[in-house]
Amino acid sequence: MSKNFLYNDNIGFCDLLDYMGEDLDIVNSARVSFDVSHAKLEDRDEKLIKYLYRNKHTSPFEHCTMKFACKVPLFVARQHMRHRTWSYNEVSRRYTDVNLEFYTPREFRAQAKTNRQASIHDGMLTNPVVKTTSGSTQDWITRADEALLSHTRKSVKLYNTFLEKGICREQARMVLPQNMYCHYIATANLLNVLKFIGLRNKPDAQWEIKVLAEQMGAFVQELFPTAWEAFTENTK
């Protein structure tokens, strides 16, 4: 299975593992109130799906589910896991110390001046000098990407030293940085997948989780095209 990579580093990804249902299941879940079901999706069924979503009669959407494999930086995974209607299971660093991988971008966004929790999305990316070391003949500069890579390597070195000295994995892991990749399985019904996308695929959402939501949206659009159309028509 080809990976749907997210961050141009061939590490972070979001793949669809499994799903249940289709647009027709949404219709039949709604029509069960009248003890009626359809064998195939008709034009009036598509109109019904849009009516249901537009008027917030959303329980029929909960009868379809999607299961994803995600690999994103730890700080992104924790944002995702704030969506508590989902089910999650992740690789535990209590049980394994192999396959450590890290998100190390080469450029960075600036902090928004009017929004304390957000970055500037439409500004130029930057890689500022964070340290200058004076030498006898010249000064040496360290840029942000170099500092991040150095910090990551030092953290991994300390982690491995802890393990070599007999410290347990469940404590040694506390020195690993937030840019460590977290691999997990996430499952939710279609309604809550759409709610996640609606919140995390906004212009002011953090870019690293926005691209995760975009990839999930691509899967929804492919599998549930009418539901996706209803969602996009009613999402600002």
C-alpha cells in the first residue's frame, strides 16, 4: 500500500485502513424510521442526505465508520486526540525503543501578532539565526533548523544512554522531544470525522494538523461523495 505522506519528509503519513458503509447507508439509516430501505442511491436520496446535514439531523451519518493509520509529530497527535469521540491506539514507548523518527522542518512560521495560539500562514517562512559563536578569526552561526536537529540528536543520545544504564523505557522516554513521530490507529464514525475536518481544516488551523485533515477529507470525498458535498456546502 502506497503511503499518503504529509510533510515532504517521507515519514509522516495518513492512510485509510478500513471503512464501513457508503452514502446509501446514510439514507437507509434515516429511512428506517418508516421501515423503508433502498437498494441503490437515487437522486432524491442525495437530496435527503443534504437535507439531513443542513438541518443537523446527523445521527444517520454515525452508521458509517472510517479507520486510519496516522504517523504525525507528537504535538500534532495530541491535538488530534483532543477529539475524544474517536478511538485511538498508539505505539507505546513503554514497550519499544526502536524506530524513533523525528519531524525536523527546514523552515518555520512566525508567531501571529493578534492570535496567541496561531502562526502566520500567509507570511514568508523563516530560518533565523538562534546562536552566534565567536571564533578567533570568524563568527559561527547556528540557524533554527540546525539547532532543532542538534537538540533532537542530543535527546536521542541521552535516551539511549539511559537505556544502556538500565533505566526503564517508561522513564527514559521522558527525554524524547515533542517532534518525535507518533504512530497510531484512529477510528471514528463519519459524523465525527467530518467534525474533525471542519475544525482542523480551517485557514487558521495549525498547518501540521491541517494537512492531516485535508488527507482525511480526500478519503471521505472518495468514499462518501454525497455526504462530502453536503458537508462542504454547509461548512464555512
